[in-house]
Amino acid sequence: MPRKPTKGYYVKGQFIAEGSELDEHYKAELRGTTGQSKTERKRESTELQALGEALLKLGAQRLANLQLPDRLLEALAEARRITAFEGRRRQMQLVGKLMRKLDEELLASVRAALDADGSAQRQDTLVLHQAEQWRDRLLADDEALAEWLQQHPDSDIQHLRALIRQARKDNPEESATETSQGQAPRKSRAHRELFQGLRAQLLAQAAPVSESEEEAND
């Protein structure tokens, strides 16, 4: 029985079998990844695809500022529209392939933009928790207002007092039974406005925080 011919191709008169070591080396040269192992190339591909996933979370203006190639922007826009799992998976593979064509300078800009976006999200999360804590303290303890004013002397004290007074009136402390049975009343407008005002002031005065500082405040 004749042997099945080996698949391959010729380079400068030399036959290179598909899947052979020479084949891998030649393809790596074409990709500009000579010296990388399969594992390293796989890791790089996975990391770039993950970067592509993260780019989907950036706003339109932030994305435009990166000056990415039109083909990549179109692929990202299409990925946002696809909801089917398999279709989106294939689209993100295309995004990863296009990401591999970016030069190192542009990739560095992408990583820096995503790092900055992550820091902003961590800051927002931290401030949200702080605002919740301050709101609860101000509603539970009269002395908490003096402490808040000491840290935030530019606050509108009369407005704060009015919101605290109204929130206490509208939302008396719920009993444990009501809370456990899901019967607690919806928070009042004053309660929500108090939280929003505290959050806005904390955001305005916030300084960038590191992940370790965020964990310390959890």
C-alpha cells in the first residue's frame, strides 16, 4: 500500500514538512517571533486577546484617543454587537489576531490606558464604600456630623443637616424582622440625596489610590 504523501512546502529548494520543527521555525520567522516557544506564543496570544476584551470596556472617546487601526476598531465594534457565545468567541479570536499586529509602542499605550481606567474604577469603588459608611454614620450618630465637617469644612452644613433630619424622618430604623422578610421600605429621596452629595464631595477631593490602599479600606 503506497504511503500517504507528506504535506509540506519548499523553501529555497528545501522541502519542509508541515508540523515539523523546521515548519515551526519558518512560521515563527514570518511572524517575527523567532526564539519563542509554543508555550510563549500561546501565552502572548492569550494576553493580547485579554487586552482586546478589556478594550471593549473603554468609552468611545478613550478608544479613539488610542488611534488604533480602523480594522481593529471595526472588529471591536462588531464584538460588542455579537451576543451569541460561539460567534463572540470567534470574533474575539479575530481581535486577538489583529492585536498581534500592533507595534510595541502602541501596545504600551493600550496597556497604560487600561491601567489608568482600572485605577479610576478602583477609586470610584472605594469612594462609593466611603460614602455609604459616612451616610450610615451621619444617620446613626449626631457626633458624626462634626467629624465630617472637620474633614470637609467646605460642606454646606445647613443642607446636610436638613437631609439628615429628613432622611431620619422618612426612614425610621427598620426592624430585623422587616429586613429579613424583605419588607423594609424603599429609601427616601432625602436618603438618596444625602448619599449622592457625600459621594460627589468625596470624589472631588479624592486622590488616586493603590490596590493595597483599597483593600485596607474594605
